[in-house]
Amino acid sequence: MARHSIILDCDPGQDDAIAILLALASPEEIEILGITAVAGNVPLGLTRVNVRKMLEVAGRTDVKVWAGCDRPLVRKLETAEYVHGETGLNGAVLPEPTMPLQDGHAVDAIIDLVMSRPARTVTICALGPLTNLAMAIRKEPHLTQRVKEIVLMGGAIELGNVTPAAEFNIYVDPHAADIVFRSGIPIIMFGLDVTHQVLVTRVRLERIGGIGTKVAEAARGLLDFFNRFDMERYDAPGAPLHDPCVIAYLIDPEIFQGKACPVEIELEGRSVGRTLVDWWNSDRHVPNATVMREVDAERFFMLLTERLARL
Ligand code: RIB
Ligand code: CA
């Protein structure tokens, strides 16, 4: 039996797509109860298609997909085609999906999947803006007593990537993030401080390309496109592979190190969307998240490459 039963909430995006493949390639560790799409990198109309494109390229049309919220709780939707391209999955030619979406809304699916299983047995992996999850918590407050943990990509201890202070997932929907970080559900946070240590260098990209399968070729194409924006912006040897950190943690948590910290979300002003991480707990508040800060990057990419070769 898999160690983790997960709901994967995401906004593909090339890095979300690689995270989906990593989860599919790891059945010993991960049972995917369902995937929910949210507006983020590109509008919902595309994220709900992109999830299914990745499932079909991996031959996993058995996995259920629901469409969720098409905009943040309060703010206007801001997307990131400048990073991901107009489809959200630029870099690979992937056929339009034929598998259907599930009936119903992702928010209700999250509630049903969690509430129909024993308490503290379902993990929510959040790879995009937290709108779906926040709506589910508001609609069914008992989720806070039933979800095992939330493992999310979002935020930063230090610099943001959309503004000097804010990371994209939190910036797009800070009000949703505030609900999630105040929920009391155990949170493992992968912010930019750790994801910017796992860069898709040319050598790592070619190792993936060298696998030689259809899926690996699609992954290489997606990552080659994904590299271009961040390599130029940060003058770096590769783009940070944000979202797969969440899945790699479930497979091999020892790849990462962090500590329990109080985290607050800035909801207004020039730093709106900032995760205020009290790393030294100077305010003596009760920690509400384990914030990751270190990673063995080579071990991460060895795991990713080995698992992608299974698909
Ligand atoms: O800031 C990076 C995060 O925003 C990643 O999850 C990326 O896919 C986008 O959603
Ligand atoms: Ca994402």
C-alpha cells in the first residue's frame, strides 16, 4: 500500500507537469486520489486541459481530474504566460486530451475525497495558487481536522519572483493563502529559497533527454522551454524546478531540510503576497509550517531521472 494518498492541486505549467509525471512514476510511495486544476500560470480553461494532456502522454487516463476555481478569491487573476508560453505547456507537442473531466467542481471533490476517508490519511499537494483549497476549507471547516498535511510549493523566506517580496502562487491569491496558513492543518512549505537550488542545468536536461522514451522526450522539451525565461532573468545555468520538490519530498524526505516556523501572509500594500517567515521565531508565535531551506540537488535530479525512466 502506498505511503501517501494524495490530492494534487495544480496549474500546469511545465514544472507542475513534471511533478505530475514524478507522482505517476512512484506508485510504491504515492496513490493519486485525484488531480484538481486551478487558474494560475495560465487560465483554468488551459490548466484543466494541461493536466489531462500529461495524463494521456503517460498513458494514465484512469486518474480522475476536476476543474476548480477560475479566479482568485478577491484579486484579479494574473497569469504567467511570459514564463510558460501561451498554452502553459510550450516546449512539447501534446495532443488535445480525449479523456473527460469529472463532473462537479474541484472544491467539492477535495471535500468528498478527504471526508470519505479516515481522518489524517489524505495529503494535499498544492502546486499553484491556493484558491481551490481555501474554498474547500471555507465550505467544509471539518477539513482542518481531517487532512493529514498540506505539502505546497509557494512563498519565500527571502526574495519573491513576481515582486521583490512575493512568490507567484501566493501573490496570485494571498487571501486563499491566508486561509490555508491559518487553518491549523500541518503545512510543509517549499519556497523559492529551496526551489532555486534545484536548477535544470544542461547536463541534467540531457540526462532526462537521454532516457529515450516518448514521455522523457516530452519532459525534455517542456523543460528546455521552461529554462529560457529564468536562465535569462537570473543569468543562471538552469531554471528552478519548483513543483517537483513537493513530490520528491513525499518519496524521499531526507533530500530536504527545514524547520518549523510561524508564517504570515501579507494581504495589502507593496509587499502583498509575501510569506513573512519568522525563521528565528523572534515573535515567539506557534509555528504553523515547516519551511524547507536546504536540498541535495544532485540526489533530487537522480531521483527524478530514475523515476521518469519508468514511464
Ligand atoms: O513561483 C513558482 C510557482 O508558480 C510554481 O508552482 C509555478 O508552476 C507557478 O505556479
Ligand atoms: Ca505551479
